[in-house]
Amino acid sequence: MSALPSQPQDWRIALIVGDLNTGGAQKQSIYITHALHEAGVSLQVFYTSYDPEGFVSLEQRGIPLVNFGQAGHIPGRVIRLAHKLRQFRPHAVYALRTYLNLYAGLAAPLAGTFCIGSLRSNLSYERAHFGRLSRLVCTLPAALVVNSFTAREQIIKAGWLSPGRVVVLPNVIDLETFDQQSGGSIEPLGMPRKNIFFVGRLEPIKRIDRLLEAFPLALAQDPDLRLIIVGEGSERPRLESFAQDRGIAHAVTFLGRRKDVPALLAQQAGALVLVSEEEGFPNVLLEAMAARIPVISTSVGDAPQVVEDGVSGILIPPDDAHALAEAMLRFVHDPVLRDQFGARGRQRVEAEYAHRNLKDHIVDIIGRIFAARRGH
């Protein structure tokens, strides 16, 4: 392995991105790539699936893109990646998605370097997703960059990694781009201040059934309320039947997957609700706060780190339907309070989670990882 320099302008880092579609994890990968490029780091981006929309900003910056995904099985991809890495001779290989830790963690030693890995959710989710490979995926990298304090605590408690090998890099949001997108033209959805939004995957862990159980309680107090559900997933048919069975289908709209979420939130939402069973760092909270709308969230994952309870949003117990209904009605019936909470949320995002702060943060993290490696 090459000697590890101290200045970012002297670093060579291989970023393993997989794909770069419009998902939340992919956006964070793009932000990290941009930040390292702005810091003067010499980069190559290695991918398995090319998506024009995601890669265009990297191409515009002249960042080299390398495909290692032609071989359709793990050993073939690892061997191809190791071959490409040896040509680049990076000081480190940084996998920006959790599943890519496997490729990068196996290929990096073959190329004479080491791997920095990622974990984009909480440990419970990764165990359910990767099964017996979970521990390997998390421990192959020399250091693991997680996006939530919840995940860091879980990994250390499980005894998988020592505290010094796990570092937190919270999600960020590009406010300039978000603001541009929030002004786009969209079809009106009734009375915006009466619209309660959910945005996310329609999967069991998101517990949208809880929202559908609480919504009738609020609807009984205000028949003009509307619940707008944005996203797709395996739960959609069951949730649509659930709404029909409870007689609230007329007040619930399933919009499916949308690319205009910033405009929907900024123009058509009265509040955003997150009712998950578990979370790592819920990226949708940043979007809602950037759109200046209040947040109602279960107190899970890093939601309490992001949302200041009683300041920019309301945190509720996971199983309290009445508390959820009351919170929805509180913002709907008090527009002054709604605007106050929305403004405070925007201020918090600007101060703590704007992507302009990412460059210094990621450079500091990698610098500390390099210093620890030099000390071995």
C-alpha cells in the first residue's frame, strides 16, 4: 500500500458507488463525491450500473467513471474491481453503499490498499437484509462510516467493531437544488394546509398502518383533512384495502413514486408524518424541514437528533394513535404554529445539515482514518 499522505490534495481515493439513481442513498453518494472533488482529492468512481441522471454531475466535473459490473457474480466483480484498482493505485477504497462493502473489502487487499465501508441504515435492517453475511459486510472494512448515531451504537454494542473503527457522517441536503425543485409546477391537491404527507417506501418497517389507524381519529374532528401517501412498495395493496375497510379511502390518496417531492412538500403539504418501527437517519425529515413544513415523527433512530421536539416538530411514542391524531390536528388548526415550526426546521437544516458543510466533515473523517492507519 502506498504511504498515506496528510493533505487531501495528495490523496487518491477510489469510490465504489454501484448505481446512482434518484434514491436517498444515491444522493448522499453524489454529495460525498462532489465534496471530495471540491477538496482536491484525486478520484475514480467505480460503478456496476450506469444511470445518466445520477452520473451527469460527475461527468461534468471530469471525474473518471469505471465500470466493474460486467461479470454478474460476486467473485467475477471482485476480481475485475481489484484489477481496475491496481491500475489506479488508490490510497484507500471507499464503498459508499453497505452492500458494496463486500466488493471493496475483498478487492482492496488484492490491490494493495484498504477499504473504508458504509452503513446507510440501522443494524437491524442490515441483519434482515444480508442475513449471515451481515457481520462480514460490516467488519470487512478497516473503518465503517455510518449515517446515524443509532447505527454506531448498535454496531459497538453487538461487539462487531471497536468504537475507533465506527464514525458518524450524518446525511446532508443540497438546499439550493431543493429550493429550485420546490418551485416546479404541480397539480394542486385540495387545501394544502389540510394535507398530511407520508413520503417513503411502502414496506412493513415503515408502519404506515399506524398512520391509517390514527388518521380516522383526526378525520372525525376535521372532515377536510387529506392523507397523501407518496412512494411504492410491497405494502401498497394491503394499505389500500386497509383504507377501504376503515371507510377513509375517500380521504387517502396514493400518489406512487414521484420525482417532484420537493415541490409537493413545499406547495401542497401541511405537515409530514413518519411512523416507522425502526430507522437509521430518516432523510425525508431533512426534505420536510427544508420545505418549511413541520414534522411529526415516532421517536426512533436518529429522528430525535434531527427534530427538536416542540421546536421544529413533534416526537410521539410509536403506538400512540391518539397522540398522532392530536399532533396532525394541532398543525392543521394553528397555521401560525405550523409556520413557526416550519421556519425553525428550515433554520436547523441550514445550520446543521446543509451539504456545503460536507467537504470539511468528510475530509476530517478520512484524515483521521488515514492518521490511524499511519499509526499502526
